[in-house]
Amino acid sequence: MNRERLTMSQALVKFLDNQYIEVDGVESKFVSGIFGIFGHGCVVGVGQALEQGGHNLKFYQGKNEQNMGLAAVAYAKQMDRKAIIPCVSSIGPGATNMVTACGCATANRIPLLVLPGDTFACRQPDPVLQQAEFFDNYGRTVTDAFKGVCHYFDRINRPEQLMTACLNAMRVLTDPADTGAVCLAMPQDVEGEAYDYPEHFLQKRVWHIDRRPISASQLERAVAAIKAAKKPIIVCGGGVRYSSAEKELLEFAEKYNIPITETQAGKGIIDWKHPLNLGGIGVTGGKAANVVARDADLVIGVGTRFSDFTTSSKWLFNENRKVLAINVCPFDAYKMDAEAIVADAKEALASLINACDGYKSQYTTEYAQAKKEWDAIVDDYYSTELPGGLNQTLALGIINEFMDDEDIALGSAGSLPGDMQRLFRPKARGTYHMEYGYSNMGYEVNGALGAKLAKPDAEVYTFCGDGSFLMGHSELYTALQEGLKINVCLFDNMGWGCIENLQNNQGTDTFGTVFRARNPKTGMLDGAEIDPDFAKIAEGYGAKAYTIRTSDELRAALADAKKQDRAVLFDIKVLPKTMTPGFESWWRVGVAEVSKSETVAAAYDDMQKHIANTFDY
């Protein structure tokens, strides 16, 4: 057996560089580069391995470990989970900064590989710089924090352990049913230790992602459920996108006259103009989908996790409905007490297209009328100008209509995801990119970098509030460094407007959710408004920036930005509380059971009434 003497880090780099996937006969490179921030816990280990070359991994210099991790999540998501950019960090704070990004990846079922440095396996220099010591368990390090947010965790205490660690990491990263974040913690002394690695470990390896077919018994049960239904609906989730099942889903829906609703991850897969597409469903859904869904007697979930936002906290659907869940992940397929079809979405739908011959739903004009009414509502939001300033929904509409067919719209947190699921009209597959499993504030700017790395020829427009921008925007600098143009649409409403609305709607006065100075008279944060010049912040990085207060200024800025070849920020000053309301939905939050406030007490009573109409599973 031929062997090559390499350090653990050198072998790791060589292994990652040689990983490929095959889907439907198409082979592609799985690891396209490395994000990293070097510190003493990784620079002379993995850093040395990357620096010496002999590989095809492009190195990207992150500026904050959490933010580069979020960029890596966005890259994998935009690539439909078919490519990743691992993230390297030092020990201590560099490592724990990536924990949030891992939570984001796992919640969204997105593959992310993090490679944090760790304390010395030999323990002899202890305690080293950035080492947190645990008196009750000396074997514990801060990288144990990754165990709570990763699908696979391993600590490489000997260089030969790398082989089993890497193979298990790839097993999870390429598994459609069980993917998420993976952490391989690397003690900094082991990073530099050598081993005679076998040639077969270092050679090109192709991971075949096979589609799980629907079984005969599952098909029989699915057909029976569909044929028994008078008014079924489809809930299209992200699994449809990752399975490339949009053609099959549309053919199935058209053949049997079944309306389609969208989750955040499933939006943009089916053309919004299609007569069967009723748009977003649930808490942030629109009126058409939610009204039709309430009367449905069968809910066909395809590739959806059935989150609380999709089901309106299990309140949306009527008490007599049944659920049929098609999902490659058993954990998700059995939710909602569903008839579980554990299979690849494309395979399952392809089988169902012909298996239900002779069936037709009993819809007449219901969903067509609902869609017509909803489209008119969206048109109104996209065109109505309010006095006193620029309203959020109009600004969103102007940008949406300006964007070209292949331009990517990206978002994550605040009020904008709700407005976007309800109102946004994607123009092509893969152009709506919403991180709404973790709803990670700070994802937006950093995610735009990842999406741009995935699709360098597309314009990327990321939509974020001022709160999210303040949370994390460091990779704006990286975008400039890499010569990658991203368009940051910053909606400044001087606070966390979405949470203020939630607060007020549940009976609590505004508290801690608007950006104001400390008032010396009251001692509270209810003083003068603080109005940062976000355009200047972007200009300080080297980006092109615009300050916008009117619809005309926004249109002019968009046109001028199209001519730019560097990152752009639109500082859009929008009127507070000009986002869309909820439409025929409800969201369960923890309202105080006892309170001195009559409005809080009323909100609690209202919550109890809604809970009485939900379903327990």
C-alpha cells in the first residue's frame, strides 16, 4: 500500500480538495474553497497546509467567524446543497463565533463544515491562550459547544483519526435526509503532527447521492389519501428545490387540479403567475393561500418541515383535514401526524403523476378567485405611496419590479421576510433566497457574499433592516476585497420594527425595540432618535452608497447602481410600521399569564381562544 507522509492539516486539505458528488449522472466538485480567519490555533497548522499549495481550494479571508460561516451557509443553499465552502478558525472565541452559523445551517438542513482549532491534545502547555478550563471535566473544551448545533461532531486527537472523521463528515454533508452542520475540532498540536496516510484516503472520491424511491405500499397509501380528498392543497417546501422536483410537482398539480402554496424555502420554484400558485402560506403567508388552506381536506406537504410559520402554529388547517407528507427525511415526514411518505420528492411525485389517473379535485372557481383578489392586493401594496415618507412595501415593490429575471433576492430576519413571502414576485427558479429556518439577524449582508460566490454572474439584492445590518455586515469588506458586487437594500425604520409590532400586538407598550438615546430625565431608552448615516459606513469600506427618502430617489439610485462594478448599499429611510399585516393567520407566542396591564390580559385571553382551535401532536 502506497503511503504519503503528511501532517494532519496537509492531509485534510488534500482530502477536501478531492471530494466530488454525483447526482443524476452529473459529477461536480463538492468543496470549492476555504473560508478562514487565522489565529495561533490554526495558522501554523491548516494555514501552513493551505499556504504551501498543491491544491485547488481558493482561500477566502473572513472578517468575523460567525459572518463567514453565514456566508458559507448561503453559498451551499444557493448551490442547492451541491457544493460547500468549509470554515477554518482559531481556538477559543474564533471557534465559538461559528456556533451560531452552525445552528443556522442545521435548522435549514444546509451542509456546513467548520474546522475550529482546539486546545493541545498533549495538554503540556496548558492553560494556553484562549483556553477556557473546566474544573469538573478537563477533557471538555469550548468546542464542545458545537455538539448542540451540529449533526456530526468529532475531535481529532491523533492524526490517524482524521480518516474516520473525514469520512463520517462527508457522509453527513452529502446526505439529503440528514445534513446540517459538521464540526471537526482540531487540537493545535495535532494539526502539525505527521502520519503516513494511505494513498486511497487522499485520492479522488465521488459520493453518489442516490434518490430514495417511493415504496409500493407508500404509493398505495398516498394514492388512497389523494383520491379520498375533495379539496387538497400542496405545500411546496425547500425539499422540492433541493430535489429538483419542480417539473414533477407542477405536472402533478396541473393534472389533478390541486392548488399550490409556498413555504419560504419553497418560494420561487413555481412561477408566481401560474394559476395554481397561491403564494406564501402561514404566518407570513398571503390571504389566498391561507383562505384556501383553511377549507382543504388534505394537506400534501412536499419537502417541508411544517414549521410553526407554515402551519400558523398548528391553527391554520381545519379539524377534519388529513396530512400527507412527502419527505426524504423521516423526522420531517412524520410531523403533523401525517401519512408519511419517506422518499425523494422527485421520485415520489413522478410515481404519483400516473398513479392517480381518473382523479380530479372538486375545486371550481375558489382558488382562481382567491388568487385574483390576492394579486390585486399585492399590486396595491406595490404601488401605493403614503404621505410623509417612503413606505416599506412600496420600496420593496420598486426594487422587485426593477430586478432582472436572474437577479437573486436574499433575506432572513425582521419584517422584510414577511413582506417578501407575501408580496415578492420571483422571476426565475433559484432567485428567491430566504434563510427562515433560523431567521438569523446578520445573515443578510454576509449571505449576499455567499450567494454571489455561488452565482457570480447574477446581481444579488439582499434585503435587511437596520437592526440586522448592525448585527453583522463585516463581509461587505470581503465582497469589496474579492471584487464581488452585492446590492445591500437596507430598510432603516430606526429599530427592530417587526418585534415592536409583535410587542404592541400582544398588549405591551414599546420597550427596548426602537433605537433611541438614553433619556436622562426618565433613565429609559426613550430619548432622542438616533439616525445613523449607514451610507457613510458603507462608503468607509469603499462601497458605493445612496441615501434614499423618496420613491424617485430609489428608482434613480437603482438605475445608477446598475452601472457600478463594486458593492452597493441603499440606505432607504422608510416610515416605521409600513410593513404588511398578517392575513388570515395566527402565531403562538408566550404571552404573560398574569399582568397589571389590561391589554396584556386581553392578549392572553385571545391566545387561549386560538390555542383551543389548534391541534396537539
